[in-house]
Amino acid sequence: MIRNGVMMQFFEWNLPNSGNLWNRIRREALHLHQMGITALWIPPAYKAISQKDEGYGTYDLYDLGEFNQKGTIRTKYGTKKELKRMIDQLHKHHICIYLDAVMNHKAGSDHSEVFSVREVDPNQRNQYISNTFEIEGMTGFDFPGRNNQYSDFKWHWHHFSGVDYDKKTGKKGIYQIIGDGKSWNQGVDDENGNYDYLMFADLDFDNPEVINEINKWGVWVSNELNLDGMRLDAIKHISDHFIKQFLETIRKEYKDDFYAVGEYWKRDINALSMYLENVGYSVDLFDVPLHYNLFEASKNGKNYNLCYLLKDTLVEKHPNYAVTFVDNHDSQKGSSLESEIEDWFKPSAYALILLMKDGYPCIFYGDYYGIKRKNSRHRTIINILTQVRCRYAHGEQINYFDHPNTVGFIRMGDEKHPRSGLALLISNGEDGVKNMHAGVNRAGETWYDITGNSPQKVTIDKDGNADFYVKGCTFSAWIKE
């Protein structure tokens, strides 16, 4: 985790297919630095099944907008040259780059192949619902437009564990590919019996050729783009053993402080804890349980007990491996995992993740720049919160999660940041007040709410305590005057 850093996810599902994202980010570099962003998570930057695809329908990992493939040279976001110029500019402003790495599957094959499969029950993937038979599957990848540049590897049916379409009959289903030593990969989520298969042609991470090729790509793309880290897509569908050795390979052959955060979309804290253990704590994880707690709090209003806001979350159980977020492209309206936090609660949710001591917070593009090119109403408050984080959110934290409708904490400040220290209060019901201890050394100090939600000022008493206030259904961030 980057100490006191702030990550931003710089995309959402509805960006225009203009090829202009890399140029736009480059122009935003100075602003992002000034607002306190220390790392940018960028979308999949390689050739997908079509130009308009967001990048998750991955075709060629080695084509970063350089070759004429799938009817286009650029990706949805721009060309390789523009991508590299953008990264150089961000690095000049001390902003790290995390590439979205989509390694679970390939799409848009160059030709079909005939091979043997057995169909499985979609809800219980370990149960066959057919005998072995042949299908014509979309598993042949030659990348003719790239003509062996960077890699001469060709993909065939035996490099995959499953597909979902038989070209010969036009039938869809989940087909496990049959061959010597082939089975669903282990070390994946146990939903549906075995959740190895997600979509398209699913990579077989038991195949040594696949492991070697993806390892080679990981080192190549990190060097080629001067990456600082990766966001690993859909890791609950990928062998945990592969993820562990993939990161070991990059850190050995590229740089040892290479950062990684994985998307394991599951609320169950026990499953996430087990995953961290299985990969030797080599990767951070997005705090999906916290996201769902915030979602439920936003839906239930004053009926939600805020004392449980951090209960059974990654930031509670594994604070050094938690990437906290409010929303992202997977939870936004219209997505497959739609669970968007209600607007009234979103400022409080951002105050929580940006001002608390634990977790590596990630701001969603849609909450800052807006969805479908409509301005976000949260931009101003996020700007305030990132500045408060930089200047005041330092030192130990004392929690006051002791009332169902008014909770908060004190950050005690530290010697390196002389003006640091703050008090946060969040309400989901009536106006609230809470007596909190800011430290005897602060006796006589006057504090005010930088958001303006609470207009009065408070004075720390001789024992280091003060009554801090919050208006109903909002938050207040108190700092020294």
C-alpha cells in the first residue's frame, strides 16, 4: 500500500469511443497531482474484440494500439504512442500508473477449431450434463496484424479450459474442454461448484505454455509502459497459484516494489482472508464487503446501525491489504454487479475512506467527473476531502462507533505534519453531537468544520475533549482553525 496515497479509477462504462482518453488524462496530470492523487488505475489498454469495447473482451495483450487488428489501430482510448506520452506526463507529476490486467480470457478469435468437450451444469460446474462430444469453438488466435512482433505465441484449444459457444450448432452453454490432464483450474472461487469459467475462451492456468506466455507478457508490458503496478481483473476466476507466481515473476524480473490490487468480487470476509493467505499476501484486494456495507447504509437510511459500518470488512480485518472504494465501474448503474451508493450518502462514504487511517482509498471517475458526460455533484466535496487527507489526516485514530446514527473518529496528528489532526462525524439520521478526545496538548485550540455543514466553532477543553457536531444525514470534518 502507498502510505497516505490516493488512487483514482480514471474510466467508467459509458466513455465515448473517441480514442481521446489517453490525451485527456495527459492534460489532467497537473490537476490530478494538485488534488492529491498519487496513482491512476487506467482501463485495459490493449486490443479488444472491437474498437468500442472497454477492453475486457481481450483479444491481443501485446497490441497497445499499434497494429491494424479488429478493424482498428487505436483502442477505444487511443494509440500506443499517446498512451506512453500520457504515462510519461503522469510520472513527471509523481503519479503512479496501474494497468488493468485482464488475463482470465480471450475473445475475438481469428479462426475456429474442433475439439472435444463435455457440457456442465452452469450452477454446478463439477457436474456434467452430457457425454463427451465435439464442438467447433472459437479458440484459434494467430494475431496476423501483429505478425509475431513482441511474441510469436499462437493460441489453440488446448490452451483453454472452457468455452461457451459451439459455432457448428450455434448453441450456447458452458463447455469444459476435454484433453490429457485437463480439468477446471483449482484455487478459484467455489461459487457454482467451481468458478474457473467466466466468459469467452477461458485460459487454462494449469498449462505450462500459458503460464510462461502470460508471465512473459507481464514482464514485457511492465517494461514497455514503465508501469508501477496492475489492477488484476476477475482473480476469483483465476488459479491463486498462478497469481502468486505471476507477481513473483514481475517483481523478480522488473522491479521488486511492483504494486498489485486484485478484484475478488465477494462479500464474504472469510473467503477474502483465505485468498490473501493462499497468495502469501502478495496482492491487495478491493474491499468489496465495505462497499456493500456502504450500499446498505445508503439504502436503509436511519434504520442502518452505523456501529456496524466497518464490520467484517477488509479494512477491519486486513487493513494493510485493503483498497477501499465507494463505487466503481462494476457497481455503477447498469452494470452486472449494480450496487451504486445513494447520492445522499456518497459524500459521507468518501469522507470515511479518505480520512480514516487504514485502507488505500480509490476514487471513482464517475463520482468525480460524472457519468455519461454529466457533471458529478460530488466533485467539490471530493476536492475538499483529498486536501484534508493530505494536510490533516495523519497520526493514530480513535474510533467512536458507539451510536447507531452518529459515528466518527479522531485522527491525533503527528510531528511531521504540525497542523495535522481532525475529527470526523457521520450522521444517517438526526443532528448529532459527540464528545471526543483530541489530546490534552490541544487544550484551548479552536476547531471548525471545513465542509461548512456545521457553522459553529468548538474549543478543546483543558482535558483535551470537545463536543463535535454534525447535521442530520451528512458529515462534518473538524480541523484546527
